[in-house]
Amino acid sequence: MERDYIEMISSLITIIVSIMAVAVFIYYGGDALFYVVVVIAILIAAFNAWLLSNEGSLKSLAGKVSFMGDMKAPKAGKAPRKRAHKKRNKR
């Protein structure tokens, strides 16, 4: 539960700093302050992306959500079935 809270707060901070960068650009133009805020926003966004893509969160999510339904993975000895090729129209 603590990890979910950290991920949510990190996403919220990313959005707030991004909106602040737009506001700074509107009020001050392309001044040095704007670039400082943009660099901070990029760093926070990179941290947020790393936090969300961390393997630990994917493992906990894998047990909760199944995107493939009840499909089973192919067994080790069998090759997966190939799709039939569609016939191409000749011009």
C-alpha cells in the first residue's frame, strides 16, 4: 500500500511541476527560470517513470489483473501455432 501511495504522489508532483513550467513560460517567456523549471520537471518525470516501471510493481500487479483471460502459456516442448497467411491480391 505504501508503494502505491508513493507512485500516486510522484505522478501528482509530475503533473503539478509540468503545469508550473507552462505557467512560467506564459508569464516570463523563455527566460532562464523557465528552463530551470523544465529541467526539474524532466527529472521528476524520469523518476516517476522509473518508479512505475520498476519490476516489483509489475509482479504485484500480475497477480491482480489478467489481460489475457484464462489463456495458458504454451508448454516448453511444443511450438506455438502459426497463423495462416492471407492471400495477396494480384494487380
